[in-house]
Amino acid sequence: MGRRYEVDGYTAELDDDFQVVYRSPRGRKLQQTPDRLADSEGVRRLYRLRRALTGHRRHARVQAEAWATAGTRVPMALAESDPVWREALDYADVGRVADPPAPDVDETALIARTYIHPDDHTMTLLLRASFARHWDALVASQEDWTLTDTFATGIRVPGDAELAFPERLMAAHPGREQEALEAAYAFGWSLWGSPLVYKSALDDDLEHLAATAPRFLPAFLDELADMCLKAGGKHKEHATGYFTRARNAEREHHTKPDERWLDARYATFADHGALAIGAVRAYAKELAPRGTVVSPDRLRHFRDVLVRRVHTPHDLYPGMAADLRKVARAAGVNPESEVAALLADIVPKAGLCEGDTDKFWGDALKGKALDLLVELRPETVYDVLRLIPGDANSTEDWLSLLRRSGALALLTGERPGLPAGEAARWLHDCLAGEPTWRVRNDELYDLAVRLAPRLAADAVPVRLPYPAPDRRRAPVLLDLADELLERAVPLADPPPKLGSPGAAHLLVHRRPDPSRLLADPRFARELRSALDAELELEGLPEAGVSYHRHYRPHREAEPNSWRSTPGICRTPMGREVLCAWLNRQRERLRAGLDLNGLVRMLAPFVHIGGVVDELLKDEAVAREFASVDVVALVLADLPTEARRPAIEGLMATMRPEDLIGTRPMPGLRTRIDETLPDLSESQVAQAWKALQTGVNCQEGLRRLVARLSD
């Protein structure tokens, strides 16, 4: 124990573990700081002492372990002068020498300084000779320690050892060592530790430093950046900011750091993903101002920083190639060669055309950079083959990449090297990679036709893309299939019902009469099945449920209805399937229907919409549908018997509406009660649904009959 501080009987002191212990007037140990001691000078001194002693003990243990590993022997006087050193040396089993070494003025030799504190604690520090007197003055004025002894240790600092901060700051400002040390101490640095990484507090201290000692600001910012980088995690983004601010401070105060040191700093932060775009762009501007000549080494270092900074495609930035071209021109080097060299290093890490496609890659690949890249890295042609149209800024840019890289020559067979079947696989991947919202990519269609001779020669069936769980609305390129079949390209078997895409997504725009496709029994069979399934609304819930959720008979169209006549319906097969389906509907009508059956029959007509006007007009069919007695079907569906004239009159007061809820509106409820008295609540709901469904079917039949009629 050291000195005990007391106020009104409450005491504070350091225990042997360097913890501040508080006691009540009765000697009981307290868990919290007593109010009487909270703001006393004695307690503040204890905490300064505790910080010094705990930091000293931590440093001694680390240093002793390093000496033990290196086999370094230390003077006996070190252990005798300080119990902390004695404990650390004993624990690490460091060898000692009894004879003190001769005084050494060599800067690489450490000198021991023993200090004593007013609270009867002793501490021996190992310092470089050139900095010792500055530390003496600081610990005496700020930490209450008094120098009592000094002796040589014979321990030398390794030649490649870097100065720690703030000694590095002192060395960088000869003649201002004491000022630099005091600024560091005020900021939170001492022999026993560094400030904690609390950004808000650090920013306040930096603001004060910028106002009082701006010449030291870049060094402090760099040190904070290193601390945050070492801490990692959430502090990494702070490292990025501090590094950028350090470089800005250098420019503002016209500080010129060593070029090799600065290049190494940029490389280190680039490696750790802590280099902001703004810092890189400012670096390029600083390297190559107007009229300046850049050395080849600085150019090489700058390009290396750009490469190191890219860890993912998101690290690419729009002006990256422009910055490199600017520095390359200042160095008298071909800018496109430098960009090609940059891409040769980046593509294996980030991929070709990944990330900022429309800006970075569009700029980087213009000019001769791509041609030079292919020369530097021949496998680039296969990277291009892995691209799909959506990976480039536009389809035109994608086609340009194919041509300029030589990938198109590989696909067509003009250049050897692509195994049989690879062109077919590539075409499938490109077609399957098209977004489902895009109806047609004519450039890709034309390219597929251009590949037809190669595809036919390979004799490997081409798999066309069809709808899948994640591509429900994907278009099926029947016109392309027809074109390829005409050119003797083998096609893989289509899936059942062509994947059920819906007729609106069966494209025949480029080949309105796909005779080759319809002559192929595989495609003809599945196409017929697909059209039949859609016209029959397969997969929809039964009867009236579909009325509520899918196709309401009084609606002219629903969200999934055909907006126009699908081209496939205009083909001979399409017309044949439509006519066969209409005849089945007539047969069902003649066989007799209940009210829900009528709903189910009208639903497909709502789905196909205007196709009836264009392809199915028939007066005889119109008369058959016009003869449907809807009122009779409603009477059969009511929960009680009723007179036909009364029901007709009630239905005449109603208008077509969606069935929403479980009971009618009050006005309609009154009319139902008057027409059908003594019904229970459930019977009223049943009657209302039958009546409203009948009115809706009357509207649906009226519209259908008008469409079927000439």
C-alpha cells in the first residue's frame, strides 16, 4: 500500500494490485466512490498513479517476454531498482548480468531512469538517450515523479525497430521535442498508454490541436488511423476517415512527408480496405498536377495502390481509370497500357464487368485497353464469354466486348479453341440471363442466328430457357426455336406444356408462322397442351371460389387477362385449339349447368378477352349463350322457394358488383327480406350470393354475346 488520502474519515488508497480502494470511517470497503472523495486532488493523483503503474507493469511484462525469446541478458540493477521489473524478469526467466555496462552514448542503447513518487512508489523506465531529458521534465511536471537515479543498460534497440509514438513525433520535429511531447500528453499519450478510441472525444481533441498546434496535426491523425485500424471492427471506418484527414492536413499545412513512407501508408490502408475514394483521387491529383513529371516508380506505386484497394467489385469507382491515365501521362507512359495492366490485376480478384458497370468498366474498356488486356492476359476472352448481356452497360457494349476480345470468333468457330457444345451452353446461359420484364432482345436473337452454323456443326442440342419457379413470366422464344430448327440446329426436348408460361409469353414476333416448330412433334404436342391448359384455366380453384379470387364474370378483364391477341393464337394450330375449346364450352352449355358452373364457363372468356372479337365470332354460338336462363339457375340456388317474377324484379334493382364480405348492404338486405321473408342470417347470405352471382353472370353473358356476334 502507498499513501492513504482521507476526507472526513473516508479514505482512498492503492492496493498491491494497483486498484483504488475506498473505505468508510469504520474501515468498511466501499463499492462506489464516496461523494466527499469524488473530486479531491488526492483521488485524482491516485488515478494518475494507477495509470502509470499498470501501464508500466504491462510494458515490463511484454518487454521481458521479448528479451527471453531473444536470449537478451539485462543488468542486475534493473531488477534491484524496481519491483515491477523484478517480477516481470523472474516470470519470463530473463538472464541477468552483475557487472554494470559502461556508459554508452550510442543512440541505439537504452538508458535506465529511476523515478520515485510522493506516494512511495518507485519506477524504472528504459528510454532512448536523446528523449530521456524530455520525459524527465514531463513526468516531473505532470505525473509527480522525481528522477533519482540513472544507469546504462547495454540493451540495444534493434536496428529496424520503429520509434513509438510520441517519440516518433518528437524525432520528426527537432528543436520542438518538448512541445511535441506535451501536445501528445495533453491528447492522452504517455509512457504508459495511448488515448482510448472514442471518436467523439478524439474529434474534440483534434479540433483543439488544430487550433493550438496545427503543425503536429497530420502525425496525430496518422497515429489515430493506425490505432483504429488495429482495433478493427466498427473502428475501421474511423481509420479511413483519419487517414484521409491526415493527408488533407498535410496539404493544408504544406507538409511534405517522405515519398516512400507515404506510398507505404497508402498501400497499407488499401490492403485493409480503409482507403477512401476521395483519398485516392486526391493522391492522383497530388502526384500529377499540371506540368509535373512523375517518376516511373511513383506511377508503379500508384497503380499498385489501386490494385490493392480492390477487394470486391464494389471497391471500383467511376474515375479510377481516368486517375491512372492522368498519372501515366505525367510519367510519359502509354495510359492505355497502364489501364490494361491495372485490369490484368483486378479482373482475377473482382471479375470482369462486376460492380459499377456503366461507369468504371465503360471508361476502363474504351480505347485500346481491352486489346492490350487480351495480350497481357489471354484468358480474358473466357471472362468475356462468362458475361451475359445484362452484365454490360448495354447490349451494344456487350456485343462490342465479344467482338474486340475475340470471344465472338471463338463462338462462331472462326477461331479454334472452344470445345463442341460450349457454344450451345453459352447461348442458353445468355438467353436465360435475360430479365423477365424484357420482351425481346433483338441483338441476342440475331447473334443466335449467326451462331447457327456452328451450333449445327457441333450437333449438341441447344436448351432454350423455359419458365421456372424463379422465372414464372419468362418469355419462351418460339420464333427463335423455329429459326434454329430451319437451320438444322438440334434443340433439346421442351418441358411439359412448355413450362406453362401462358400464351402471352409464347413469342413468335419474328416468325409469325413458325411452320418448322409446329412440324416438330415434340413442340407441337407441348404447345397444344399448354394452350389447352390455359384455356381450361387449369390450376384455378373449383367453381365459385375462382369467381371470388380470379375471374369475375362481370369484369371485362382481370390482371392476368390477355391484353391483346397472342401471336401463337393466330397460327393454324392456335386457331385450331381455340375452336376446339369453344366447341367444348358449347357442349358443356348444352349438357346443363348450375350457377357456379356458369361462372366457371365464363371465366376463360374474361381471360382471353379480345381474342373472341378477333378469332371466334360466330352468330350461332352467340345465340346459344344468349339463351341461357340465368334466373332459373338463381332460383335453383336460393335457400327457399320463390316466385320467378319476384326474383326477376329484385335482380333488376341490382347492378354487377364484386362479392365482398358475407352479407349484403342494408338497402339490398331490406329488399331481400321483403322478397324472401323469414330467412335466417346464413340463408340471407346464401340468397345474396346467388342473386349477385346471377346479376354478374347476366352482365358477363351480355358482353360475351356482343363479342361473338358479327
